[in-house]
Amino acid sequence: MQRSFYMEEVICQAYNMHNQPESFPEMDFLLVRAALDGVSVVAIDKESGKVAGAAFNKLEEPEQGNFLTYYEKICQNFASKSVTRWMWQIEKLFTMANKKNIFEFCNVNCVMELMFLGVLPEFRKRGIAKKLCEVSICLAKDLYRGLNVKTPIDDDLLQSGCPPQAVTGIFTSPVTQKIARDLQFSNAAKFEYHINNNDIQFRGDSIGVSYDYLKLR
């Protein structure tokens, strides 16, 4: 992610994260927290064995609360703190606009969120980002059907737990928004954003940030 998402993702760029490498360890901490759920996906190049890209996904339930608010409080760097705050503000804006949170909107009690998606520059234009999303959806469907396909990052066995009934994602670029459309995601909300002096203001119902969901069947 340090050579892809942190450097080039729209919101990360807005908060100048690419020029604040000291923020990377704090963002990495957030990635590890997502990976602990065992539902993230990594693409490996067969010839070189190098990691080509990854999708860091997280299982979320309404009673868990928003863990992003906790991480935003402990972040010390401006960029990592701002990006984390932005992520939970999107969810807050969604709830305010719809008078219900994403769980109530989708009528589910567990979702798998596509939190971070990144592909290294040398592996782009091969459809890897879309494939990472496709595999993530397949993984969510397996969990939905009762299969425990979680992969732990340590030696601890992960319990199957509450299966996701929907996959969600906050898509911030035309590329990822097209991937969401191609994979039959439905749009829950759109927010237009404007960048001003390392700050982002939201207004109106327009393109920019797309909060999408895919109900599992």
C-alpha cells in the first residue's frame, strides 16, 4: 500500500500523505487490524513471486461500533489522522442523509467492507484490481453460505462468526467506481467533495465519492 494506495488514492493525495511517509506506519496499523478478520485478498505474481496488489477487507457488525473513530484518536500524523477521520465521516454523512446506517439501509446485520484496494504500478492494466474485488466477493459469498474460508495472519483459528450478507465499499475514483458498476454493486449514496487547503468539504448529491453495496444471495 505504501507504493500504491497511500501515494495515489484521491483522499490520501488530498491530505498530502505521499509527502508524509511518517504517516505510513499508522496507516499500516489500520491495515493489520482489517487483516485480522481473515477476509483480505492478496495477488501474487506467478513468475516473480512478488505481491502485485491487495484488497484489505473487514467484517463489520452494528453492535461493534465504528472502530475508525478509535484509530483516528490515536493517530498522531496529520495525514493518517485526516484520512481515518474522513472514512468515518463518510459513514456519518450517509447515516444523516438516509436516517439509517448502512446495516439498516441494506437490512443486514453484517457486511464485509472493501476498505483498501491497491495494485503496484508495474502490475497495472492487467485487471488485477477488479480480480481482487471479484475474489473478495466470492469469499464473502462462501462465508454467507456457511463455509469458514477465513485465513488467519497468525496461528490462531478464526471462528466463522456472523456471515456477511452484503459487501460494501467507498469508491473514490472513476476506476474503482467502474469496477463497482461492472460487478453489479448498487449505489447507496454519492457525495461531491472539494479540496481546500488540505481539507475536504462535502456537498450535494453528485459524483465524487460513491458509497456502494452488493447484497449477497
